[in-house]
Amino acid sequence: MPPTVESPGEPDRPRRRDAQRNRERFIAAAQAAFAEHGVDASLEQIARDVDLAIGTLYRHFPTRIDLLMAVFEPKLQEFVATAERALDMDDPWEGFCAFLESLFGMQAGDRGFNDLVSMRFPASDRTEAMHERLYRLIEANLRRAQRHGEVRPDITEADIITLVWANGRILEATSHTAPHAWRRNLHLMIDAYRAPNRHELPEPPLTGDQLYAAMVHLSA
């Protein structure tokens, strides 16, 4: 009987399995680190947390953005699905409120996700595309509620983003003592968005360029 000929790819399979396990360990450690410390969490500490070399981390994730996107891709997909479900709700006001509740709930307990949606990283095409998609969903939910006369017409996407910034600060201050306090503040603002409550505002909304520059400044 002729000897069994091993497939040329066979010796690589254990190495590929090890590499996949290492990738998953890095993602799990990074998820915890980013949630606690934000997007600037130490990559060296993430590598130490899984007892692997920083060079191994960089082989899997050549840049911090690569690691961020790997960590937050599931949450971003959840956000997209939630935003699309809100657009399908019969009541535009209820859909708008559900959308904001979901967005702000995802911020709670996850400083990294808060950073990612609050900041812009102009050098990264991946995050720029991600932000454009998120803003289109914000715009769609907002405009739908405005067309039905539920949300005051002078509210803009920039007002939603500035509310995201404010919520991030509230979470930072209260997460250890009153972890659900953000919901009170969110619903106070939602009431302020209602069309019947409208009063003239003393300042215009941020322009698109001003908003973008502010988000880039936050990432600097």
C-alpha cells in the first residue's frame, strides 16, 4: 500500500487555528479595555492581558483603527438594525424616541463606543464610511419625525451629535453612582425636541463643517 500523502496545507492548519484563537483573545481583551478606558486604551496593556507580544497584536491589527473596527463591528451592526427598525415603526415619534433610546443605551457602559461615534478620524476611510452611514440613519429618523410634525423643524443632525457628547459626559460622571441617570436627561431633551414645545433658539445649529471640525478635535 502506498504511503499516505499529507495535504500540503495540513501543517498550516494548527497554525491557522492558533492565529484565529489569538485574534479572538485580542478582540475580547480590547473590548474590555476600550469599554473602560476609551479608544486610547493602551495596546501594550491589551497584549499583556492575553500574554502575547505586542508584535503579535500588530500582525493581526496593523493599526489601532483596525482593532477598533474589529471590536465594534457587532455593535455597529446592532445600531444599524435598530435604526432601521425604528424607521419601520408605525408612529414616527415613537420610532424617533426608540432610536435615540437605543443609541444612548449603547453608549452606557462602553466608553470606547461613545468615543467612536463622537469622534472623526479623517485618515481612516473605514471610520469615515461608518460615520456617513450612521449619520444617514440619524437623518432618516429625524426627518421622518419632522415631516409628520412630531419634532420641531429647526433640530438638525448636529443637535443629535451634541446630545451624544453631552450624554457621554453624563455617563462619565454618573456610571458608578447612578448608572441609569442618563435616561432622565435624555427624555428631558426628547421633550424639548417636540414640535409643540418650540421656542426660538438664541444660536443657529452647527454647520456640517463646524460639526466635523469639532469631532476631529475630540480625536486629537
